[in-house]
Amino acid sequence: MSHFEQVVPSPFGPLTLIADAVGITALEWRDGRQDDTPVLVQAAAQLSEYFAGKRQEFTVPIRLTCSDFQRNVCAAMSAIPFGETRSYGDLSEQLGVPAQAIGQACGGNPLPILIPCHRVLGARGLGGYSGDGGIETKVALLRHEGAAGLLI
């Protein structure tokens, strides 16, 4: 078996963590298998703690299989603290690339929630969100983190 899965209940329905022997490689908005590997058990516990309001950052090992550019955007998103947001323009300036490229990289984030793409907003609005439920899920995640005041 090349990958393992574990389903985590969430306020948004089942989330499936996908891992290999090294770390978590994806989080998908669907039901899946229940494989109990140490990294999946750790990641599932951390996600459950996050949804229960007991965790603000994730320390589970991840393994990104993407371009260096995508890795850089994921690192920049991961550096945004819980309860805070940044704009696509902020990340664009930080990484020296067009804001549109940041938006595309956010949309291609393989680990939503664990890598908090929901904390990246448009200059004049929410921007997009590729998770199940779209913008409503993004708003709910920001509310959960106490960042909803930034949406007004």
C-alpha cells in the first residue's frame, strides 16, 4: 500500500488525512479508510484538538510533493499565526511573485487547515477557498480562530 488514510470528524463533515511512511501528504474533504499509523493517529488527534479549541498550531510531520514555489507559499501560509490573516498581496510582496500566483498556490494547497490557506484573504474580500463548502467553510474557520472581526 503506497498510502494510508484516517478519517477525522469535523464541523464540516468527514476529513480524510492521507499519509505515507514519512508524513501527512494530503487532507481531503471526504470519507475514507481508517488506517492507524503513528503519524495518522497524531495528525487526527491534533485536528480534533484544533476543532475543540485546544490547539492553535500543528506539529505533525508533513511531506509536500509539489514545486519549490508551492513549498514556499505553503511555508508562508504556515507562518501566519492562529487568529490572524494576510492578504494575497502581503504574501506576493514577501515572496516576490504576483498575487495571482499566490492565489493559485493557495488553491493548490494539499493540506488545508494544517497549512492554513483559509488565513489568506483578498485585498477587497475573502478571496477563494477550495475546501468543501467553499467560502462558507473559510469564514467558519476564521470565526473558529477568532479572526471573524477581520471580515467586517
